[in-house]
Amino acid sequence: MRPRQADQITDRQPGVAGADAVTGTSAAARWAMPFADQPRYIQLETVTKCNARCPFCPQNEIVRDPARMPAATWRKIVDDTRGWGIVYRPFLTNEPFVDKRQPEIVRYIKQHDPTAKVEYNTNGELVTEELAHALLEAGVDIMRFSIDGLSRETYEPSRVGVSYDHVYERVPRFLEIWDQEGYRDRVFTEVRMIEMPENRHEIDDFKAFWQPRCSEVVITNAYQWPWTGQKREDAVAKPCLKILDELFFYSNGNATICCWDVHERAVIGNVTDQSVLEIWQSYAAQHLRGLLDDGRRDLIHLCSRCNAYAGFDFSRFEVG
């Protein structure tokens, strides 16, 4: 699938005061964000599927072909970026371990590249003991388990379709193997919970249960994907942190600026006929960075319905 041009991922509005006719940005940007010369984090949608039907996630809306990223595609992304010190995340809006190739992917990433790291975020249900050994032996660096409740009563409504019994059997077993077989100093493990009214009363007990078993416990807040009910006036007139040093690839090779871009509204290139660096340095990418530096999310199709980082203080990046 060929990427859309920059003018097709922006929402042009006639008569924007002070806007440049080509880029849509003003002559002097309001912020100067520290964009990286090349990506530091790369996410790969190796499959489009998930074993869960979480009510807060739009994953079940994804209709993409192919449903499984060809090996040639993910290998090219890795080969294009060897030696860059990349943290590779072989997942996007999906459950990574629906894809049985993950140990193979880890081994390929780590092969002949001591700078590379591999990170996963998983609901944990599919992480069997066999898979645990395979991932650890392949060289995984970071394992994050998203578990939104301690009791069955709080867990099951938020993680629909995922077996509570499997999660509370398999994740502790993974952490036992990690601890007992000498991986504690080599692999970072995290158990995180999205704080919601339904599970808030369990936070202290959740920490007490998981903290002795892993590297860190994190309680985080729910976020809102763009285009999930926001109106144009809800868009935040600020820059964005997602575009600074991250790049995201769909199963079809298309690259987007944002991990929350479920429906490919901000595609800036395709790795099947461009290199990763060419995509990162492309006119489309620079165009969108310029708009975000000027706080013009309203001119970007994806971002025109996004209120992320509304409370973030960007003052240190302001142009004097």
C-alpha cells in the first residue's frame, strides 16, 4: 500500500492566519521540540489480532491486510536500523503473543547487534512456561504485563475474553523462571495496572502481591485514542511527545507517526519501497513535525481529534 501524501494527512482549512501556503505552519514556530535524527523506538505490528476484547480499546476495529506482517518486512525494518541502539517493540494495538514467531523475532533482532533491545507489553494469558523459556533464552530485555485487577471480580470486566486463571498462573510462573534461572539482572520486568474506579480499592493489595515478584509495579492512567469521541474543538493546541523519537509500522509496511493511529490516518511512508531513515526524514514527517511545533494539531487529520498531553508543560521548549 502506497503512503498518502502529506496534503492527504492534513486537514487544510482556508484562511488560516499566518499559515505558510506549503507547510501550513507559521513563519516562526511556537515550540522547538527535540526531534531525534533517527528513531530510538520502533513498534512492529507483526499481527493485527488480540486474544482480548477490552472495552476501552479499539483493537477490534482493525481491518488490515495482511493480518500477519511478512517476515521480509519485519526483517527489513530491523536490518535498516541495526546498530542504532533501537528499542524494538514487536506489537502495536494487538497482543504480541498471538504471533508464534516472537522468539524468532527476538533472536533476529539481537543477532550481531549488542545495541538493540526488545520490549513487550502483554496481557500475559498466552505466555506459557515454554514461551517464557524461549523468550528469555532468545534475549528479551523488557517484559511488561498489563493486569488490571487483583481479584477476578475487578479483572474480568476490563479484560474481556482473557482467562483470569491463566494470567494468575502464567505470569507468576514467568517471573519465577526469570528470578530462579538468573535473568533478574538481565531482564527488566514490570506489572502494570490501569487505574479505574472499579479497581482503585485494590491498588495497595495489587502492589503488595506483585512487587516482590517483579522489578517494578506501575499504576497508570487510562488514555484516550484519537477519534474516539473527541470533537475538533477538543484538540489540544500543543506539540506532541509521540513523534519525537518513535516510529510505528503496520503489518502492511506502512509507517505512522503515532501508536494510537489505529485506522492509518497519519501514514508517512512504506518500508517496502523506502528505508526507515528515508521515512523518518521524509517530507511528510517533517511537515507534520512543523505543524506540531506550531501547535496546529487541528491541521493534521489524525491529531485534529486528539487531546493527549493536555496537562503536559511544554514551556521549556518554547521559542524565545
